[in-house]
Amino acid sequence: MTCFTAPAFAAAQCGVASWYGPGFHGKKAASGERFNQNALTAAHKSLPFGTELKVTDQRTGKSVQVRINDRGPYVKGRIIDLSKAAATQLGIRNRGSSKVCIEQI
């Protein structure tokens, strides 16, 4: 897989995903909308707000579609922060993080 150049990319980007939710639920996201931990959204450092991504867990092959509405993650080595709902659907909520590949759809 190859890396991308923001703001658009054609190939998948792979790395570590984590999730966030309870402490941020109801607060404004960087996009200006209220963060809803129960929506299928995510935070990315540079992709435009509204970008739709397919996030695939490299371990299980499960995938989820999310929309970028926030900035982050702010932990070194992570490429995306998923909402609680997206992490649950992907099956990584109990693990906390997982190796994933993301691709624009």
C-alpha cells in the first residue's frame, strides 16, 4: 500500500486507528458540528471535512464507512480516530486500537 498526499488520495493508507467518544460527546468538533459518539464519524489530521472513508481492520477484514468531521488523532503513530459507534461496528472498541487501512470512497 502507498501513502497519500493530502487532501486527496487514491491509494489506501495503513496504520493504527483508535477511538474516542464519551468525553467529547456533545462538544463541537473541528468541523463546527456537535460530536456524536453514536454516529459513524472520524477524525483525521488533514483530509477535508465530509470525506467518506472505508476503514478496514487488517486483523479481521471487517470494515466500516465513516465521514471525517474532526481533526486528530493527536497520539503519535495513529492515522485516524473513530467514533465509539464506528469502533464498535469495526469490532475494535474493546481492544482500544487496531491496525487498519483507510481508503477514500
